Amino acid sequence: MRIGILSLTAALCTIAAPTDDFIAAATAKHGTSGEKAARFLVEHMPPVDKVTLRAAFLTENLDLAMKARAEFAWAKDVPDEIFINDVLPYAVFDEPRDPWRADFMAKAAPLVKDAKTATEAAQILNRDFFKLINTHYHTERKRTNQSPKESIEQGKATCTGLSIILVDACRAVGIPARAVGTPLWWDKSGNHTWVEIWDEDWHFMGADEYDAKGLNHGWFTDHASRAHADDPMHAIYATSWKRDGWIFPMVCSPRSASVSGVNVTERYARIISPMPGAIGVRFFEGDKRIAMKGNFTSEAGFILGGGFETKAGNADMNDTPRFVAKLGEKRRLQFEIDGKPMETAPFTVGEGRGVYDIRLADLSPVPDLSDEEKALTEEEAERAIAFTYETMLSEQREARAAELKAKSFTMGDMTMRWLEKTFGEAPADGRSLWISMHGGGEAPEQVNTQQWQNQIRLYQPEEGIYIAPRAPTDKWNMWHQEHIDPMFAHLIESMVALRGVNPDKVYLMGYSAGGDGVWQIAPRMADRYAAAAMMAGHPNEAQLFGLRNLPYAIFMGEKDNAHKRSEVAVQKSAEIAELQKADPEGYVHLSRIYPGLGHWMNLKDAEGVPWMAKFTRNPWPRKIVWYQDDVTHHRFYWLRLPEGAAVKDQRITAEIEGRKIKLTGDVPPGTQILLSDKLIGLDDPLEISVNDKAPFTAKPVRSIKTIRTALKERLDPSATPTAVISCP
């Protein structure tokens, strides 16, 4: 905010006699240093002061400043240019010119008598001086730019008046001090003024806002870190007595150019790291701000971190409890009113509001999620899923985080380790996850470890977290033993919960023995993945029926003849093509048999990575085909079998047409249909038939019990049912 040299009237161009007398008196008493100080004060004095202030006022001010410099240890080392600009001046802004220095020195000197540094002394003054003069923050003060005398008489001042007092108190004992402020915070939540003191460099503090942590702390630090140096309305300025063409923009006098200033925005951006998504909270009863205890919660109502208490009384209007959240996340605020939890509507972090003003009328009762049998609406059920998931995750977060940090976890007597790489920027809907299984097999440990270390280098998705797990054993069937399925499920759940992975963008792949694993794991865990790719593996006894909703790629070298891999790959390619022909909406596949190549395909199979990336998981397909391998599962998509009912080669087909659900195949009594409004509307009855027996009608009931049961067995909120119907 550059200005030209102010044009002065003829009357003001001539230095008035009082200033001449002042300079003469300063020279006579203090010699060259006194003359230099007096001339600086006069040269940069507001024009009106030159004709209104008396020499005695100016002389007393200078004499006391010189006295402070001589008496206080920290003042003796202050550079001359800092002393005359930030200790000597008798005013901060355009406040009335009170002779405050003698009174403030008398009050402040005893407080700081044992202080060793300017920092220590300034902290003491900020802690004790306002109590001594019984003056604190209040919006009902008479005006913004009050003199110290006016503020003390009322016992009230806003941040500007309090800053004037603290600057003057510091100057009274020889501490260089200046006021700092911004016309408007970055989020347009208001303006603010605070104080900086010099102790080998400039440090800041809020006036009458003592912080035991020391200088350079305050409620406004996040705001200050986001200021814009090149935007006059959102920059940060410090006052300066010296006039060099810049002004301090005063909100109370927007057209005034009487106060000089310097733009210090970049220093705040340099010394403070902004808090992304930081928001503040105020609570009002009518127009009165009150202290109210509350909590910051997720959209579902799960309490995040410790509680807070809104500010009232002497706190600055913009001094609020602040919380950090990711931009774009949905959050709520929760308070207890008359013993009942109340909450705000959800809001999106980062939608332009830095401070939320809350009133009782803004709140509604928090839903009671304690009754497991209570029938829920669709909206209530979705919230219950999120809340229950967040609650369960909170109990496991620490342990899962430690596993991810170690890149290792143990289940029973099996331990899985992994290597990982991250590619590309995280999309708005979450990262993709690529699980890539190494080759080897019935071989010495060092051979399989070498294959593992090689696997991490094989493929490079455009985006995502690419993981190469180390098989827990060194057996030929290392990737399709019974312990692998729950370990992969656990790894996926942790990555989704703590690493920002989208549960519908998880991909499975493997080479050689790892390809053996893909043949078997992909069909039996098809409901966990978005797509799968098999590279140079052998299926053994695996069947393809379960791939109905999982896009599947087969890659093989034409001359990969060991164990008849190539021959079997051709057969399986034909099988999946026949399955798709009979069921055109399912069994999406890609088959590549590379001519002339053997077991190593020269990375031509890497084309499977972008092919898989085109697909996302549908957790709620309207038709599923469930085939049990030698490793059985009790849940698949939206079917669950009774305990002990899953057996090898069991095959069940389930499909939905309109409001009819049809199950055929090896359907044991007590088979459960897991339902969600994502699959079919649950507000009306459904007709269900099993193997063409007489259908029965059932009305789904959404319940927290169903949700909790499902999340305990599978921490997968995208695939969590809200209602269940059991077949006879």
C-alpha cells in the first residue's frame, strides 16, 4: 500500500517552535544521541502533532526513554535504529497523546526487576500488567483507537487498545515494541491487532493473551500463516515511526494515512506452518458470546480428539478453539445442552468459513445408536455404518498403524512382510492399492526372498500404492494356503482405513507362483477386488465360476511349457470366454498368450496394469456366483452361510429381478441374504425363492445389530449390509 509524500499545508511545513525547543533541550541534556533521537522523532512525527504537542511533553517522553535504556540491561544492547523507531515514540497509532510513560514505568519496572532478557520481561508484562491496571478485552469499549488512559478508565478495550497498552508498557522499560495487524483475515472472519517485541529479532504475542509456551504462539497463528503479502486487505503490517512511503491500514480509520507501517506478511508465512482445514467455533446466546463445552465430530457423530470450550469474557472475538481437518471432509460440532447431546448439521471443511458461530437454534438431537434392535431409516442406517466403523477402527487404529509402519504383521503363527512404492498423486476418491505376489515356491528361503525383492520392481501403475508382500512360507502353494485370505483382507482393511485407499480400487496380481495364487485367491475373494491379473501361473484345481463380477486377465508365454502352463492357460481362456457367452453381463476378461515367449514375458504382461485400472469394484452386484475352493469362506458379496455349512465345490447362484431374490444351487438351510439399499430398496417387502421352492415374502428391517455383526467380521463399510433375511 504505497503512498506518496503527504502534501502539507503551509502552516504545517514550518517546524513549530515547540519542536525547536524540544530538540534544543534533548541536545543539551543528552548530547549527540539526544539530538539524533529528537530530530528523528520530529522528522517522522504526524504533521498535526508538530503544532499541537508541547515541548515539555516531548521532552519528558525522550528523557524517560533514555532513562529506561540506561537502567534495563536488555535496553542497552538495542541497536540505535531500533531504539529510536520502536522505544522512543510516544504513540502507536493515532490514539490521543497521553503522557503515559512515567506512570507505566512506575508500574512495569517492579514487575520486570528480576527479568534477564527482553523476552522474559515482555512475557511478564503480558501476564501481569493487564491485571494490575484491571483492563481487559471487551467489545463495549467506546472506540477502537483508545489511548491507554481511556482504556484504563473504562477497564475495557479491544485488541487494538490492548496492543497499544502492551506496546507502551514494553517501551516504558526499554523493550522495543510495535503493533502488528491485518485489515482482514484470509477467510474474511475479521481483523486483528497484536504485538511484536525485539529481542535480537522480532517475536510476536497477543496482547493480554499470555502463553506459557513463550513468544510466537497464539490463537491467531494459523490465520497469520495464510495471509497474502500482495493483497493489501489480507496482508500483515507492523507499525513504524519512520515514514518511508508505506502506511499501516487502520480498519477504524480506513482513509487515514497518518500511521506508517511495514509489510511483514512473508515473515509470518516463513515462521508459522498453516494448519490445513483449521476451523474455529464461537457459541452465542442472543448477541452474547458464552463459554460452552463441546466436541468436534465426524459426519457420523464420532468424537474426534479431545473436547473444547468456546471463549467468552475477556477473550478476543476471534480467539476461538481451533481444529484441523482435511479439506473437503464432512464434520459436525456437538454440545451437551441440559444433559442431552445436540449437534450441528454437517459442514464441509474448507468451504470458505474459518469460524462457525453456533446458536441453540442451530442444533438438533444426536441420534441414539444404542438400541441394536431399533428399526432404522435408510439415512439413519448409513450414519450408523459410518459411526460403528469409526468406533471399531478407533479400537484398532494404533495396532494397525504400527503394522503399516513396520510393513509387517502376524496372524497366529504366520507373519507377512511387504515392500511398497507409491505412484502418482492421490485422486479425490482415494488411492488405488495393488497387491503383487512374487514367484518362487518350493525353494530355499533366499530364492523366494530374491523373487520378492524383484517383484517390487516389476510393475508401475500410473497411480496407487503398489505392494509386494513376502509369502509367509516357502511352500509350492505359498500364495493359496488358508492363512493368505485373512491376511490379505487385513492388509486391505488397514490400507483403506489409514492410508487413504479406496476400497473399490484394490487390484490383485502375481507372477509364476504368484500367478498360481491369483488363479485361486481371485475367485474365492472376488468380492474384495476391482480386477485381477494372472501372470505365468498354474491354476491347479481352481475354478473360474466366482469371477462373475471380477474382471480377470490371463497372461502367458506361448512356450511356457513347464507344468503345461501355456496349454492350461489356453484352456482357461476358452472356459472364461464360454462363461461370458452364457452370461454376457459377467466374466469380463482379457487373455494374452504371447507368441515365441516362455516363462519370462519381457514385461509385455505389464499391459495388465492399465487394463485393470479401468475397473472399480461393485460391492453390491445384482447377480453373484459363489463357488467354494478347498479354502472355504462363509461370506461372499451379499450371502452368508451358517457356521460349518461351507464345503468344497459348493456352488450357489443368487440374482435379483425387480423385487424378487432367487437362490439356486447348493443352498444350505439358514443361508442369510445380506441387504443394503445400495443393492435394493428396503422399505418394501421382498419375495425370495430357493431352488424353485415356493417363494416366501419378507420385510427387511435395518438395524444396528446387523451393521455391527457385519463390521466385526469384515471392516469394509462400503460392503456393510444394514438388514438380513434368513432362508428356511
